[in-house]
Amino acid sequence: MFFTADTHFSHSNIIKYCNRPFSSALEMDETMIANWNSKVGKDDVVYHLGDFAFSLIHKHVERLNGKIILIFGNHDKLARHNSNLFHSVHDYLEIKHKDTLITLCHYAFKIWNKSHFNSWNLFGHSHGRVKGVGKQMDVGVDTNNFFPYHISEIETIMNSLPNNSNFIERGSR
């Protein structure tokens, strides 16, 4: 199981906006496709947390390994019109890994379902510019040298983070 966000395939302006180390969108796309396929197998599940591609969406999907579950981002108008290319699509999704609830959305939350019980919130959108609180993490390509994260990498990071209860006040019940 893998997680990523903010690939922005075929989006040349993202190179300048995020100071990505590529000379063109084509170079960026080829690097990210190679990185993705070097980690992800044909039958692996990849949760992509938004802002997939700006054009040529069909060509990008067909070159990427894995079953892609897309959580829509603010730049996914084209993906919404081509949702049949993905294994499934969602605006928001909750999944379980072992006994941990994971909230998936393009955007970071201040609190999320069961956050006070140390559930995780994985997000994109911020391109590494927003520091999460507690068990929260930006899984965008800008935070991982343009590779997707494997669940074991996320688990290691989450185990090193403080408990959510340090950040989230519990109200009177």
C-alpha cells in the first residue's frame, strides 16, 4: 500500500511554484513515473491524495503501476471527467491499517475522525509547506524526493510523532 499526492503531471508552472529541480514538465513527469514504478508493483494499491495531472491523464495512468485510488484535489477537474481511469475516486476516504484509522483527504485537517485516539490524517495540497500536528503527514511528492511513500515508511514516521492528545483538547462529556 502506497500514498502520494500533488504529482501535477504535465503542469510546467508547478516547477517554478514549488522550486522543483526539473527543466521541463516532461522531465518531471518521466522522473516521477520512473520513481513510482521503481517502488510500486502492478497489483499494489496507491492512494493518490489529489492534484494528479493537468493534461494527458490517460497516458499517465496507463504508464503507472498499481491500482490508483484517487482522492480529488483542487486541480483535479480533468480527473473528475475521467474518473473511470482510476480504480476508485473519492473526495474523502477513511481506511484502516492494522488497528489504526487513517483519514485521507487532499487537505490537512485541524482535527479529524478519532484524532483524539491517535488516528492518522494523510494529506497533500501544501507541497511540504504545512507542518502537521500529532499523527498527521503531508504525503506529497515534494516531501519524498518525488517518490510515493510505502505504508511502512509512514508507519515509522507516525511512530516517531507525538500523540494527538498533546495537541487536541478533549471537551467535557
